[in-house]
Amino acid sequence: MFTWWKRRAALKQAREVVKNTHKLLRMHRDIIAPVDVAAVSVAADHLAVAVKAQNADVLESLTGKLDEKLGKAFPRQPWAALRENVEVFLVAAIVAMGVRTFFIQPFKIPTGSMQPTLYGIYPYRDEQRMEPPLPYLAGQPSLPERLFGMAVQGKIYEANGYRSRGDHIFVDRFTYHFRKPQRGEVIVFDTTEIDRLPESSRGKFYIKRLIGLSGDTIQIQPPYVLVNDKKLDSRPAFERIYSRADGYNGYVLVPGAEFLHNAGNIFQVPPRDLFVLGDNSRSSLDGRFWGSLPERALIGRAIFVYWPMTKRFGLVD
């Protein structure tokens, strides 16, 4: 039974070799020397006769001869393996660039303006503001704990404590080609054309929550934000912000802001503009300071936190 099975498998394989050889000749006949075409055809015909006669004893030798003729007709190019790997890498890079440009783009949260929905480096640290790291509560962590913390939890270990890296998210660049942005979505935008921003801040990507669309009127009556004289509650995220719980503070008035610095101020979004606020209203350089942004500055909407593996991992709301 075993011998019969092996003979059957060998015949099936040889039949496929003959079929693929004839297909190869049809595709490349115009670039192969006629003498090589004839040699390959004769070798393939001999193998086909053996298959038809079910003469499995000569299949191996005939297949070897056909392979030899194919090798002469299609000589292997020098550095073929390297060239194939380079081609695969280039194709993968082009596909990745296309996906990044038109569909999904990774983005790192730079600051704490969207906390606790999304985190930047925490506690926040830059040239103007230095906060101590979070202390080690149970002594210095072991090497395995450090490796796990860095790889999974995104921790940055320092001598006296640790910080958490900014959340890494995916930004959907595709959807807004087919529909308008909606109030309450977390959006990423280019700040190049926001004239009221300091020169040093322009040209960067910001992430905020979309509050107002073209023509809307905006007010802040802490902890609420009002759009067209109605409390904005189109998404569950607003209820979390209004609750003043779990790290949220509601929307606040900032005396030094250029817009919405008291409850009586009203901001009307200019045509073809958008108005945004940060979820961390006490510490967010947002529309209260520089007004609106042009719709053309919109990059996409934040959809998913993919790293680190914290409680924020998953869909962004």
C-alpha cells in the first residue's frame, strides 16, 4: 500500500512539472534561444510519455534531465537571492508608505493635554517644566520587572523612580475623505497655518477633541462646553469629562486665554474652520488660546491605542 501511494504521488508531481514547463515556455518563448526551447520541449515530452505510461521507475531520472535543460534555458542570475530579498523589501516599504499616507498612520502623544484619555510622557518633562518621576513603592525593580515594564508598560526607569512613555496610537487618514468630521472625535491636525500659535510650535502635529464645526458658537460654563447654546453630549467621553472624576476636571476657564476666558464669552467658528479643546482642560494649549484651525489642516481621527499595554489600550473615544 505504501509503495502504491508513493508511485501515485510521484506521478502526480511529474504531471504538474510537465504542465508548468509548457506554461513557462509559452510565457517566455520569445526571449529564449530556439535551441533551448527545443531541448526543454523534448525533455518535457519524454517525461509526459512516462507519466502517461505510469512508468514511475524512470520519473526521477527524466525529471532530473528536464531540470538540467531548464537550468540552461533559464540561467540563475548572480546574487539572485539578494536581489529577490531587496525586491521584497522595496515592495514592502512601498506598501507601508502607501498605507501610512492614505490609510493608517502611527502617532505618538507628545504631551499631557489629553489626559487621562491619552497620555504623553508622565509625569511631564521638558525644558521649562521638570517634575520628579513616580517613586518606586516597593524598592528598586528587578531586571525582569524592568524588562517587562519597558517592553509592555512603556516605562522609563530613572535613578529614583520611573516615567510612563506617551501613548502610541493609530490615526485613521481614510474616513474623512468620505464624510465630515463629527463633534467629539479625537483628531490630529497640522499646526502650520495657526497664526496665533508661537512660531516655535507651528508645523507640529497636535491632538485634541473636536468641539465645534464651521458656523458653531462655543461657550464654556464649567464643567460644561456649550455648542449652539446646548450642552455638548454627543459622545460618552463628554460625560466622563464633565464628571470631574477619575482624573477629569471638566472644561475650565483660563483667565490668560484669548478666547472663552469667562462664562460670557462666545466664540463663533469661522467658515471652513474647526474648534478643538484638550480633555485636560487645565493644561492644554488649545482653541481657547489660538482660536480655530482650517479644515484643510486635518490629518485624521485617532482610533486605537496600540502601545503601551495599559488600561488605555484599545479604541479611542
